[in-house]
Amino acid sequence: MSDKDHLTLNIDGQKITAKRGQTLMQACDAAGVYIPRLCDSEGLEPQGSCRVCSVKLNGRVVAACTQPVVANAHIESETEEINRYRKDLVSMLFHEGNHLCPICEASGRCELQAMAYRLGISQAAPHPYLEPVRPVDASHPDIALDNNRCILCGRCIRASRDVDGKHVFEYIGRGIHKRIGVNADCLAETDASIDDHAMSLEVCPVGCIIRKREGFFAPVGERLYDTEVIGRDIETQQPHHHSLHKIEVKQIDPADFPPFNKDDNGDTV
Amino acid sequence: MSKRKVRIATTSLAGCFGCHMSLLDIDERIVDLMAIAEFDRSPLNDKKTFTRRCDIGLVEGGCCNEDNVHVLKEFRKNCDVLVAVGQCAIMGGLPVMRNAIMHSEDPLRECLDEAYTTSKVLNPSKQIPNDPALPLILDKVYTCAQVVKIDYQIPGCPPSGDTLWAALTALIKNEEPTLDYALIKFD
Ligand code: SF4
Ligand code: SF4
Ligand code: SF4
Ligand code: FES
């Protein structure tokens, strides 16, 4: 279908309808075609920095999250070449930071880890582990920042600035020294609050922004990506199997139990 | 003459033995494994030295002391295919947490002080273990690939019995050990 408001895209041989003004990512999401992504998050302005959403648009590599739809678009996404780029980008993120998944409370719900699984990263990358020395800021009573796991996606910056109307986070430094800074000496001295959108589990894709006293609430097997591939919700247009959030379990009142009526021999008394 | 059995050697360096325990999680498939393979140097049979060259070496744990480095080099010398098993061997795992104090001027001293002198863990003598029989601790924890050439890695902490089985059977068949989605885990 092509008219004043719509056009047709061809992605990996599949025809989908897009609204003019949408990005490739938005059009594909709506049509149930998942494009891998890390720095893009629903509700935030796209920034186009991680390049995991790279696709080939009429032969040129573009970032799907920032590229507007165009007429006669022929898009390649799930090809060996594009997935190789994505694999390299994701494995470099593992090597650039300090990712100790076995001790990380984001493990199982982490988008970086889930993306590695989706892309089938199991063998060693040719890159060395850089083992950077990065600080942990646990000054805030409800929030900790473990920069060792930060992938510089900037989602916290955009969430704090555009949704919360604060400016808790900002990039500082350049190149390999670039990192996330807070707008004071430490997080406790900013106006950050646990109720900020920036601190919600949807925003930080990894285990850098930590909500204190909430870690490890979901047992292994019941974490978001334990039973589904990242992107399955978009591909099937179905909700997730498991929640990203803690589900409040109704406490059982001991008074609800029937009185215990057995003696030591197991006989009813 | 019948074909000889595949020779496998295993070792645990700076690991918790969880990866070895996980190997036992292949359950009754161990009977099939023993029909085609035999273990040489391995804590599973308590053989402390190589009796001959092995086809596959499975290494659990990274290197945190000089003995780990020595054993790892022996494995490289005596095994055709050397596999890093588990996150400790691949990226240092839990022991590598001590590398986080590398910002210190004297990281090893700070680590030992934290463990033995200043910590609240009961250690009345406040002494840092210094018996000549103890291997010297390294300045930091090294991954296996930082010390020798590693051919393949099997991720997980530990990799599940199914993951180990899939990788091991592929290696025995001389194939690339590619893992299905459900078998790739980093924790
Ligand atoms: S942030 Fe993700 S990839 Fe990094 S250690 Fe945590 S779970 Fe692993
Ligand atoms: S703290 Fe989290 S959200 Fe912010 S840039 Fe780092 S990884 Fe992204
Ligand atoms: S990877 Fe995990 S299970 Fe294996 S030795 Fe290390 S800590 Fe233990
Ligand atoms: S998701 Fe498009 S560049 Fe990161």
C-alpha cells in the first residue's frame, strides 16, 4: 500500500506497511519484525549510538532507530553480514567494560546479555578484555551506580532530561574515556529519586543503575530472558512471559492455617 | 584393531569445582561417554600427571597463582584442543572481582589486608598465609586466554550438563562446538 500517508517497505523479502514520518525501527516494530537494539528504548528520543540496529537500506548501512522510512526501501536485517556486525559490536561491549554476569543482579534480565544470547555469542572474541578501572557510586540511599557495567547507551540521560525534567546524568570525557557522570560530586548530591523514570528497570539495559534492596528478586528460570529470546514480544506481538518487575506476593497469614492437630506419633489428637 | 578411545584431561584452576560437578550432570550419558572416551589427568580419577598426550583438555578456572599458570601451560603442552570451561576460565569469573581494586597503589597488599588483616572475618593471628608450600599469588587474576592459546570456550557458571554434553560431543566428532540458543548462558 502506498498513498499520501503510507508506504511499503521490503525487509528481508517481507513486505510491510509504514506510516510516513516513522523510523525504520518503529515501522518494523509495528509490523512484528524485530530489529536488535540497545541504545533505543520505547518512549525515549532515538539517539543512534550503539549501531546494534544497523540494517542495510538500499545497500547502505544505516541505524534503523534514527533512519526515517523512505519510498522504495529495500532493507536487509537478518543477514549473515549484518548479524556479524552486530555480534562484533556486542562482544566489544563485553570486552570494553567489566561484565561479571555470575555476580550481576541484572543477569537474566539484562539486554546486553540477552542480545549476546540472541546473536549466538558463545565463542571467544578476538578482542582483549580491557578491564577498565571504573568507580562504583553507592552514595544514594536507594540507588547505586556500577559503572563497570555501563554501555554508554545514554538511555538514563534522555530519561532524566526528557521524562523526569531533571538532568541527573550526562556524558563526560571523550573516546575510550567517555563515561556517564552525574551532575554533582556523587549521586546522593543530585536530585535523583528512586521514583524517577531514569531509575526504572526499563531504562538501564544493563546492571549499572541498581535499585538498592531489590536485586535478585526473580529466581533463575523466572527472569525476563530465561524463557524467551529478546525481541520475542515484538515478533509475536505478545506480552513477556515473565515480568521485569517484582510481583508483590500476598503474604500468608498464619491464622489462615488450620490448627495443627497431630501429636509426635502422627496421631490425630 | 579397534579405534582408540578419545583421551580427555580436566583440571580446576582458580575455580570452585562447580564446572566439574556440572560435568557429572550429564547423568547416565556418562556411560555413553566412557564407551568412547577415557580420562587421563583429571581430578575425577585423581590422576595428578599426564600419562600421555590427550585429545581434549577441559580447563575450569582462570589463573590466580603461579601453580595455576604452571598447570595451564602443562595442559596446553599436552592437549591437542584446549577448552576454557565456565566463566572463571573465560573471563576470570568470581576470583576476578579482586582485579577491581587495581586502582590501588598496591593492589595485592590491599587485597590480602582486606582478606586477612583488616577484615572482620575471624583470623585471630592477623597473619597472611605464607607457608612455603603455598603457591605464590599473582598480582591479579588472569583469564586462561591471557596465559596460553585457548581453542574454544564453553560459557556458563557453570555450563549446564546439557551444554557440556553438546560441546563435548561436537569436539569428539571433530566439529565446531556451536551451541543452541537455550544452551548459551553467562551465569
Ligand atoms: S550488565 Fe549484563 S552483561 Fe554486564 S555483567 Fe550484568 S548481566 Fe552480564
Ligand atoms: S547507566 Fe545504564 S542507561 Fe545510563 S548510559 Fe550506562 S548503561 Fe545506559
Ligand atoms: S565458572 Fe562458576 S561453576 Fe565454574 S568454576 Fe567458576 S564459579 Fe565455579
Ligand atoms: S538502537 Fe539504533 S543505534 Fe542503538
